[in-house]
Amino acid sequence: MMLDVQGLRTGYGRIPILNGVSFSVNEGEFIGILGHNGMGKTTLLKALMGFLPATGGRVMFGHDDVTTVEPYRRARLGLGYVPQGREIFPGLTVYENLRMGCSTQDSAEEDIIAAVLEEFPRLKALLDRTGGALSGGEQQLLAMARCLCGDPRLVLLDEPTEGIQPSIIDEIVETLQRLRAKRGLTMILVEQNLDFIAALSQRILIIQKGAITREVAPAELGDASLVGEFVGIAT
Amino acid sequence: MDLVALLAIQVLYAIASLALISVGLAIIFGMMRVINLAHGEFLMLGGYAAIVATNNGVNIWLSMLVVAPIVVGLIGVVVERTIIRFLYGRMIDTMLATWGLSLFLVGLTTAIFGNTTVGISAPLGSFQIGAYRTSAYTLFVIAVAAVVLAAIFAVMRWTRLGLIARGTMQNANMAAALGVNPPRVYAITFGVGAALSGLAGAVLAPVSGVFPTIGVAYVAKSFITVIGGGAAILTGTVSASALFGTINQIATFVTTPVFGEVALLGAAIVLIRLLPQGITGRFFRRGL
């Protein structure tokens, strides 16, 4: 088992957001997480990355208990994070953003970046542009490429289609499917785009009021009543 | 013609000394958003470190260029680890803490060295420009400033440490998510900023002498230069130093040193009124 979360609790100050989240992820799995706005999807990923301190529960990453481990140590253990809003370094060039992604690696960063760029050919022509000058879609591709430069064992991907044009969404789906096949990537995907999450996920966890309440198969997302009840998003 | 050459050297010296006393503050403020009110005292400590080392038999060049930056850099790391790191993101608290540190350092140095000016002789003589003579040490200060600024540029632009520092400055959480240890970056950055302040204080010690409250004179000019320069650490420091140093020295040449200081402060007020984000908020935006 790659990730095992048991009874995870956290929040912002005194406001609890996660009230005992439990789930696990096996190696090579793509897990989707769906839920209404404000149910704790992004908070869950932040807590898994260590940006919010756990007030209860336990997070095991492989054989390591990372419940109280700092974010940079989790990254060094192999957790990758592509946050909502991308959080590209706006003043660094695309190439420098990718170099930042190599921070956990010992091997030559030129080779790592060259290999990652093969998966994201659109970025090859943009290497000298600053991150802040890219479109939203290009920033999303850069955020994913930057994450992969760290060769993560598990990627936490937060709403990658938010504000992205459809052609790039298709490109992201193809890229992630290819990466799963080539690299055996494991991923937790938080997303509101049902087609996107259904195309990529092997199982989908429904989060309600800060807890995982149900697991569904991607095919079940075609059931409008289920989607309305548990997700609150029109198909 | 000789007079023009002499004036040009004096203007360059004014620019260089402003850049030297400001660059440490610019790094600490620009990269960490910490307003270090003890910056002047770091400069003062650099001066004392050089004087004490020289008086104890260390070669004066080693005292100024090696001992002083190392001593003050280490003090900076200790200050960051014991005080500053608990106050990140709390600008007012940081100002109060560093103000308290400044008073403590003034009191401590007064207790140790007394409230008198001490100094060391400039290790270089003078040279002739036509009918005029000027100190060769002036050229040395200009050279040190040029080397320091070039070294900072090279480190920031071309080294992995510089890249990580720039990335962490822009988004510390994201840098951490990529495996960078921000507290370590902050400690190194604060230490480097303090070391540069120590170097500046030591290099200027033969010119100005050192006394416990000399930091007050340094800190005002440093803050004016950093705020006038704007967000880009290096480009801002260089451009603001060039502007204020030139105005200060020409006004001094035409009138008196006192009026030169007044002209510098007046120029700073006009600049901030016209460019609230500083020079690099409007120009040279992509500069380091």
C-alpha cells in the first residue's frame, strides 16, 4: 500500500474541515476525489502534503509515518503536489521552474528536465518565457512537468482543469494516461470536471462534510441522481 | 579636466558606499520581507570586528574582507535562528524585535569599547590626478562594491543556491512542496545579508571610524536606498545608489556636505512620491 490515511482531522485555526478522513491508495492507482465546494477536497490534499497540521489521525506513506512531517521532507520521500491555481514561480523562466522541481534529485537536472519535456512537448518552445507570462493551460502543464521533475511516487493533483481551455484538458488527460502507462504513476486527483475524473480514475471517493462517505466506480458518474446527491454538480 | 576626473571618482565612491551599506539590507528585506532595524548595528559590528582583528595582529585586508563578514554572518545566523524565525510574516513584531536587538548591540558595544570613536588607518596612500590628490582607498571601496554586486548577480543568476533563493522568495510553500527547506534558505539568506553588512562596515571603518551608535547614520541611508530601489534586490540597490549617490556628491561638491545630505533626502522624498514602488517598480522590472 502506498498511502494509508486513518481518521485524519485538520482545519484552519479553530475551524475543523476534515473530521476523520480514512482511505488508502495502492501503488499505480489513480484515485479521484469528488465533493461539493467546501467539503474539504483541497484541504485534504494540503493536509496530505503537510501544509495543514493534523489534529488527529495518522498518515502512512509507504512505511513512513508522515503525520507530523514537514512538507519539504514529504516531498523528499516522494510526495508530489500540483496545487489548485498552479502556483508557478512567476518571476522564474519555464526552465528555472523545472529546475526548482529537481530539488529532490541527485542526478543531472539537464537529463531529468529533457526526459520530462518529452512528455510535455508544448513547453519546449517556452523555456525562456517567465512563468507569469504563460497562459493558464501552459501554466498547468508546467506545474505538472515541474512536479514530475522530482520523480514523485505519488502525485496529489488539485483541480487541474480549472479555467483551462478544452484542447489543453484533452492534452492533460492524454499526458496523464501516458505517464500512468510509462512510469507507473500513482495519483490522487481532486476535480470537479466529471468527464475528466471519470477518464482518469480507477475509483472515486466522495467527500462530504470532511469525511469520505462513499466510493463509486467511474461508470457510476453517469447516474445523474447520484451525482446530484453526493457531488452537487450538473453532468 | 583633472577636476572632472576627481569629481567622477568621488561620485563613484558615493555610489559604491551607498550600495555597500544597502545591499545586505536589500537581500534580507527583499527576499525575506524582514525589516531589520538592527542593520546599522550589523555594519557597526563589522567595523569593530575588523578593528579588533587588526589590533590583534591579523592582516588588515584579511580583517576587513574575511574576518568581519564571517563574524557578522555568524551573528546573523544566530539572530535568525533565535529571534527572526519565530516572527516570519509578522512585520511589526520583527521590526520591534530587531529594534530591541539594535539597542542591545549598541549597549553591549558601548560597555565593551566605550562611547568613543576608534579606527584603523586606511591601508592605501594617495595618488595624484593633475593638480589634485585623492585617496587610493576610495578606488578600493569602489572596486569592493563592484566585486560584491557582480558576485551577488552571478550567484543569484547562475547558481543552484541563487535559483532556490529566488524561488523561495516568490513562493516559499511551493518551494517546500518541491523539496526545498525554506527555514534553511532563510537562515542562509539572513546570514549572507548580515555578512555583507559586516563587510561594508569593515571596509568603511578606515574612512569613517567606528563608534557604538554609528549604525544610526548607516541605517537611514540604507533604508532610503532599498525603498527607493524597489522590489528587485540588485537592480534596485544599484539604480537607487547611482541616483542618490550622484545627487549627494554633486550637491556636496557644489555646496557643502551637509547640503549634500539634505539633497539626498530630498531626492528620496521626491522619488518615493513619484514612484511609490521604487525605481524597479517602474523600470528594469525584470532585473534581479
